[in-house]
Amino acid sequence: MKIKWLGHSCFLITSDGGVRVILDPYKAENYLNYIEVRETADLVTVSHDHYDHNYTALIQGNPEVIRGKGSWKVRGISIRGIEAWHDESGGKERGANTIFCLELEGVSVCHMGDLGHLPDEAARREIGAVDILLLPVGAVFTIGVDIATDIVDVMKPKVVIPMHYKTDRCAWLKYTADDFAEGKGNVIRLNESEVEISKAKLPSKTEIIILQYAR
């Protein structure tokens, strides 16, 4: 599969069979100045209804849009939505957040959305083993580098791709990807927005892949 970072918390996953999944599309505005999400997709997941995670209006292809807790199978891809929160107060400050776990080509991909807390043991059991973890690290309305690091330590994914962090296109967040990667081993920085990953090529020890946003 190919995983392309469009910016912020939005990714395009393309399976080897050509199925296209977009996760958490944003509305591009002056203070979230990434490219508009005009990709074609078969499936879109939305972790919560804030403009920087739910803007499906420009996506082409009449995709199925999935929100909330539940289980689905779309064009051979299994999807599970797991209940979580956008804050550390059980949703009292910013409401609910859905963690989406996808299974395709023998690889599990977990997108944490705008997670606001360390998932408890019950949630981690529901999530299960994770090969590729798409993880917010930037703080400001989501977790920062400390809790993100704790999540990696307890979940032990094969690959971590950080998201929702400070860049020149999104300056209002607190931490950068380099802040998250500081002091960690197995960090790969790519000068492109897309990486190809297969089950056969998953590393034995957690690897952090930092992508460049799409331009």
C-alpha cells in the first residue's frame, strides 16, 4: 500500500488493488494552509466533526463516509471505529473522538484522530496489535509529544507516522515532528509526502517515518 500525507491529520491510503481511503480531510484556511483535499476516494473516515478533520465537500468519487463507533467492510478493507475522547475529561471539554483501525493487505493501520488522552487498557485491547500508527504529536487540542511517546511505548507499533504537528503551514500547534522524534532511534526523514509499505517490509523494531506534506 501507499500512504500519502496531505497535511495536518489527513492521509490518502491507496491499496495495491487501487482502493483509495482518505482519513480526516481538513478545510484549508489561512491558519491551516495545506493544499485543498480534492482527491478521489472510495472511502473517507472522519474522527470528529471539527473543520480540520471533517471537510469532505471537495473529495471526488462519491465515497462512503464513515463516522463513529462500529465495524464496516468496504471493498475488501475492514474498518473498526473505536470510541475515544478529544480531551482528558471524557469529552466534557471537546467531545468525542473516534480511533479508526483499518485492515488491508495483511497490515493493520490505526489513525488516532484528535486523540486527547492516553487510551486505557480496555481501549488498547479493542485496538489490538498495530502495524502502522498515525499519531498526533503537536499538542493544542490533542496530545503532545509526552503522551504520544507513552502511546508508542505501550502499543509498540511497527511504524509510527506523526501527524497534527507544527509546520510552516500550521504554525499554531506547539510541537514539531522533530520535537517528537528527539532522542528516539530508528527515525527516517523522507523528502516526499508518500511512502510505500507492505507486510513483508515491516520492521522488527518500531520505526518513525516523518513525511513532508503534499504540495
